[in-house]
Amino acid sequence: LAVRALRAELQRLQGLRREERAGRTRAERELRKLQRDPPAEATSRPTVPRGLSHTDEAQPFPLTPIGTLVSCFDKRCGTPRQPHLVGSARARLTLRRGLPPGLLDGLQGYSHCWVLYVFHENTDIHRIWSPEGANGVKAKVQVPRLDGKKMGALATRTPHRPAPIGLSTARIVEVQQGAVILGGVDIVTGSPVLDLKPYVPFCDALPQAVAPAWVAPESEEEPLRVNSVTLAPGLAEELGRLWGKRSTPSKSKHTEYIALYNNVGDFLELIIETLSRDIRSVHQRRTGTKDTVYSVNLAGITLEYRLDNSNVTVCNAEAA
């Protein structure tokens, strides 16, 4: 009886924790929306007080994104931790209204580019952007590939940084009129893009560069290793049905994904590649069991999966 009561209390506390996090996430999403699209009376450009020089740490640098990225990764959870881990990942950057399409002329001559963007989905971004921003900065973060061991934030690729700016390389798939399709991205949809720069191999590739052993392609005791990814019986057909529903843009609310993937086969490749590494958080890895069901959103479809002894089984799919 006592064990049953303890389990009930644990479930109640876990429920409260989920509700609190969901409420906080909603509030932070609304705050980010207000900061991205402020009221008319708040849109005046910030000015730098007289007397500030280039040595003043508090000097602001207001920037306007060149556009917003539409990515196959709908949420932070499931977005790769590094670029090119998921080669089939796709994103489309459309230049914002008012910018000349000619800005992209010549980009098709390069195979890759750098993408500079904002980690707009950070759950702690409201603290960093507050007047007392330095008080919201954490010096160390848990590193997934070190199984939760902490490192200084600036010694990692964590999104949770004093200035939440992301820098990734991407493959240039196609340059369009006022837009570019990118491959191998590790960027969540909706990310404001600050700049694109061509990747120049002779000066950007550094074969003599060194890094700690834990950032090697794969360590001997790789905590994120996945041995196999399997679709439950009949799931491939269900995915084909879901994908077929969006083949007619007028009947789909996810028309932006049609431009990223031509057919369900390409989408299946995205699923396999995304789940070929353990995308769970450190907390999920520590508390999950073989019966725990996890979810990931890819290109407007929610996938549920289980992970048992480093083997992933995708067990369900539905439109997000």
C-alpha cells in the first residue's frame, strides 16, 4: 500500500512538473513573439548613448535578420546537435521583403555556405535579453556526448550562450529567386537568419586543427550510439498515406515541406538518419526505460519511438 501511495505521489509530482514546464514554454514563446514582432510604439530603433566607444561592453548592435528559415525540424527536440549529421535534412531560406533577390547571385557557384542565425527557441533567452542579462548566463552546460558532464559554455556548441548566435555550415542544394534550399542543416524551423557567407575551402578548411577526444566523430564509449532504426510493421505504408495527403498544396497546411522533399522515400531517409543517433536529452536518457515512448516532429509529422538497448523502433506516426 505504501509503495502504491509513493508511486501515485511521484506521478502527481511529475504531472505538475510537466504542466509547469508547458506553461513556462508557452509564456516564453509569447515573449519571443513580442520581441520578434513588437507593438508599433516599441519599434523605434535603439540608439547608442553619446560617449560610448567601441570599448564599451554595453554598446548594443541592433540587427535585422535577412530572412527566416523553414526547416524540416519543427522543434528543438530532434534537431541535430551538429550540421551534416543528417545529410538528408533540408531547409529553405527566403529573403525578407524589401531585400533584392540579386543578393544571392553567384551563390550557386559554391557547394557550401555558412549560416549565421539566432537560437530563438532557447528557453532561457528571456533572461539573457533582460536588462540584467548577465545574471541569466550560466557558465557551464551539460554536454550530451560527455553523458551530462559539465563544460564551459564557450568550450561547446551549446545554444545556451551569452549571445545566442548559431553558426553552421550547410550544403547549397538550389539557389532560387530570392531563396535558397540548404542541405545537412542542424537548425530548427523559424530561426531568424542574420547572414549567409560562402564556404571557401582554402581558408575555411583547417586540416591541422585539433580538438578534444570527446568531439571526435565517434568515441569508443559513444553515449549517443544507436545500433539500428526500424519501422514498426505497416508504418511505412502509413507514412506514405500521410505524405500523400499533402501532395496537393491546397489541401495541406504544411505546403512549405512539399518544396523540401519530393517524395515519401526522401522523408523516410530523413527519419532514419535523424534517429541514427540518440537525440534524447541527458535527463531522458537517465530516466527512460525500454517502454518509454518518445516523440519527434519532422516536416509536420509527429513520430513516436522506443529505444531498447541502443535499438530504435518507430511505432507510430500522425500529422502534427
